[in-house]
Amino acid sequence: METKTTSVLNELIEINNDRVAGFEKAIADINDENIDLKELFQRYAAQSRENSQELAALVGAEGDEVETGTSVSGSLHRAWIDVKSIFGGSTRESILSEAERGEDAIKKAYREALEDTELNATARETITRQQSGINAAHDEVKALRDASK
């Protein structure tokens, strides 16, 4: 039976999976002039894979089923990235703007997760630590986007 804590953890697993899929899509679409972004996006995808694994271990420890998919909204976001790339939205600024939009979403999800008063202490500690890395990634993407204008 899913608890409030495992429900929140599974939502964070899902958005981390969305983030991995989004960055992998961006990596595949990046041209040579923005090659430096590939390494950055690979690092963030790895960060989210690690986050998902750590969160999944917490869900498993509770004896609940672990979320393994992505969200509908994440799929829609990746479809929008596809449409933008077809119509010429592959400038450095547009790539970074889309990445920042995705980072805004995961940042919000972590903030909302921590607002839940029913989280157990272990989950809260893990989410808080992961949130620090998510916030740093967001700030780096935002700074790169601002510099690309």
C-alpha cells in the first residue's frame, strides 16, 4: 500500500526520469557549435539517474512499488522540443531556454515535495540533499542562457 512518502518519492522519480529523457533528447539534437552543452547535459542526466535510483531504494525499503516511467507532462515537453527543433529553434539560447524550463519544473517538484508535512525523516533528508544539486544545475543553465543572449 502506497504511503504519502512513497507517493511523493515516486513523483520525484518520474520527474527525474523526465529530466533524463529530456536531456538525452537535447543531446541527440545538439549540433557541433554547441558541443559543450552535450557534456553538461550528460552530467545532469547522470545526476537524475542517480537521484531516481536513490529514491527508488527508499520506496523499495518501504515495500511499495517503484515508479519506472515518465510523466505525461514530460512527454508533452519533449514533443514541444521536437516541434521547436523542426522550426529552427536549435539556437544556443533556445536550447538553454528549454533546458531551463525543464529545470524550473524539477525545481518546483522538489520544493513542493519538501512542503509535504507527512514525509518521513529519511525521505526529507534525501530530497533536501538532491534539491541542492537540482538548484545548482538550474542556476548553471540559467547563467549559460543569460550569457547566450
